[in-house]
Amino acid sequence: AKILSLSVSSDNSWIAAGGEKGNIYLISRDTLEVTTVISSAHSDWITGVTFSPSGKQLASVGWDLKLNIFSIPDGKLIKSIITGSTKSLNSVDWSNDDKMICLSSSDSNIYLYNVSDFSLYGVLSGHKGQSYRTMFFSPDSSFIISTGADARINLWSTRSKELLKTFTGY
């Protein structure tokens, strides 16, 4: 099966790989061998995986419109959330301050979830066409940057949930 998403834990102990058949493979960095297979983590392609800052949890998203949270290293499902997206999810990232999870979607939106209770914190709208990739980039997790099919790079505030700047011409 094709691998569509990868993530490395912050302590470099684990590599997570999400595939087209809905499985997640946990690879030990020490042995470089698959130690855990989370079978049927999603019912369709897994397009994003990301570790929590502690490396003790893993978030995944895919074409089945779900955000799933697993414990590491055993791969047990902690929470499965049917997101508000109407189209496939494309990427996921966990904030550095361990307070939010961010998803990008083919419905043009960015979805923010609270880690404390996995509730929806906000929906960021500002791309025209698919939102391909989002990531937290500031150490305090106060900003998100996203890219989309509209050839724009958007800079967002996680506090105000507002679009701060759009970069074009790419």
C-alpha cells in the first residue's frame, strides 16, 4: 500500500506512517522496524498523521472525514471525531503548546479542535478551493500557516481565528 503521510515524534522515538488502505504503521526509530500496526485506523486513505508534543498520542485524518486520536505505543483508539468537513481531510497538526489540533480540508476550511475535550474550537475560512496543508509554526502556537489550491499562503491567528495576511503569486 502507498504511504501518504508521515510524522516523527518530538523525541525521535517513533515514526508514524499512514497509508492508502486505512492502516497506520508505528516504526521504532531504534530498530527501524514496524512495532505496531493500527489496522483499519480509517475506512479510507490516511492523509495526515501527527504526534502530540509528548509523543504519547497520535492524531490522524483521512478521506473518511474523521479525526482519530490513538495512544502510543499501543495504538489504542482514544477518540474518534466525525468532523464538520463535507469533503476529504488533507492534513493534521498538533500545536506545540498541546492545546489545539488543526485539520485542513478539501472543503476549503481549516478546522481547529481543543485537545482538552476534542471539541471544535473554530473554523477558518479564507481559501478558495482545497486547503492542502496546515501547520503551526510559532513556538507559542499563536499562528497557523496554510496553503491551498488557490495558490495562496494564508497566515492565521489561533487566538482571534482571523486571517492576518495572504501571500500570493506562487
